[in-house]
Amino acid sequence: MALNAIKAKTILMPCAHDLYFPPEDNEIEAGYINGADFRPFDSPWGHCAANPGNDPDFTAELERAIKELLEE
């Protein structure tokens, strides 16, 4: 599977209430990416949580995750 070829540090951070892109799919994908970190985020905004300004808590968590990833 192509996901096994990913060597980059990876964080998968789906919204727990995303009906369009269910987080369960990302959890399966994370199992194929060596060392991937699966971090579902609880937000009523679904996949729109990532839209700028929709969910400030998501934005803060995303920034924390990126900072952690770059510090490794």
C-alpha cells in the first residue's frame, strides 16, 4: 500500500464529528503510516472546523501539533 511508503512525520487530525470524512478512515490510514500520530479533534463544525475563523480551538490545537511536529 502506498501509505507504507510515507517517511515524513505525520499527524492526522480529523474532526470527531466529520460526517463527510469520517475520522475512522484516518485511523485506518494512520495504521499504515509508520509512526503516524492520530489525534481526532472534538468540534461540532465537522470538516469545516479547519476553515479559518470557524473554530479557534481547532486552530490553536493545529498550531500546537505543527509546533510539536517541527520540534521533533
